[in-house]
Amino acid sequence: MRTMKQTGKRKLFALGILLILSFGFIIPQDLTNPVEKADEKSYNPKSFWYYPWGKSGTHKGVDIFAKEGTHVHSSTGGLVIFTGEIKLGGKVVVVLGPKWRLHYYAHLKDFDTRTLS
């Protein structure tokens, strides 16, 4: 049988989790173009839900094309949750941004993730 103290701690814990999850939705999302010197001619905005797209089925992103060596920066502030190399994306970085959205940067020559000041 749970005591009143245990029940109170569980409720407080649940409230804390709810507040943390809610906080992610109220952080403003200020997106910038992640590829240096890219403009509207560097990508096709209709490609976001393009089907079929290679082996992955439906393509859920926008490809921005640039010359090799062009710098790529995160389009928003966030937490880097993965860096590495995968079969379909090559060298990739995944950033968890505002509103709990994942920002996936793939086909990179290399990556250097750090806090900007």
C-alpha cells in the first residue's frame, strides 16, 4: 500500500515531467538556412514529401545542395543527440530543437559539434 508521502512524490514527479515536456513547446523556434550562401535556387521546396525517394520510401526533409566544403550550421539552437555515420545518410548530426523537433543533417564531409558563444 502506498503512503501519502509516496503518492505526493509521484504526483510531483509527474508534474515535473509535464512541465519539462511543455517547456519544449514554448521555446521559440527561430530557423535559419543551415547551408552557408544557400538560397531558394539551392533546393526544391516541393521535395519535402517526395515519394519515392531512394530506399527510404517517403522523403521527409528538404535537401539543400552545395559545393563540397561548404559549411553547414544548425538551423536552430538545440541539443546534439547523435553524431556518427550511417548507411543511408553517411556522416550525420541530429539536433533536438524547440518544439521537440529533430533536425537531421546528412551527407556531411565531416562534423565538429560544439557550443557557440
